Amino acid sequence: MANHAHSNPAAGHDEGHEAHLVPVRYLVGTGLALIVLTVITVALHEVDFGELNLTVALVIALIKATLVALIFMHLRWDRPFNLLVLVGSTLFVVLMLAFTMMDVRQYMPTIFNGNAPEAESQLVKFAPGAPVAQDKPTNVLP
């Protein structure tokens, strides 16, 4: 008879994996923190931080995502490599967002309100009743 000390699929155990029970106080505390941060996010919608609006929103989102990953996804008790993968992926996303924002800022001076002058002249000439593009604020991005 073979020795199956390492793995017993019939018993629902995988080799090398142990179940981890999260204390209820962690789950309740994390849930309450997420609710509070959501309320703060909604309340900050009424406050104008100028160019920092996006930054404040992303910081709050990062805090909420970190809480979910650490507690609900059990990364706090998991192997350090999995946390390294999460942090590395997050930093990669932040880097890509930073590159995108740098690109948008570089072309911000060339953005103008309404139709392009050439398009406007063609609209006036060939479609005098055509709707005109609505003016949009150019300071949408920080």
C-alpha cells in the first residue's frame, strides 16, 4: 500500500497548501475601512483640489486595493513572492499611467476649443446649418 502522507485529494487537501482562517475582526475592520474610504471618495467629489484631483483619487483607490489584496486575498499571510508580483504589477501600471500623463501634457498646448479652423471653414462653406463643436475645458487633466 502506497503512503499518501503528502497529498490526499479525497480529503480535499492539496500538497503543500495550508488553509488560513482570517480573524473576524480583520474582515470587519477592513470592511469598515473600505466603507469609510468610499464615503471619503464620494465626499471629495465636492472638493476641488485643482491639479491634485486625480492624484487624491488614485491614492485613495490604491489604499482600498491594498486593503483588499492584503486581507481578502490573504496576501498578508501568503508567500512573499506573491506580494512582490502584486507590487511589481502595480508599479508597472503606475509607470504606464505616468508615461500617458506626460504625453497628454506635452500635447496640451495644441488642444483648442471648438472645431479645427480648417474644419470650421469647410462646415461654414458646405454645411451652414451643421452643429458646431461644443467648447470643452482644456484643463480636464492635471
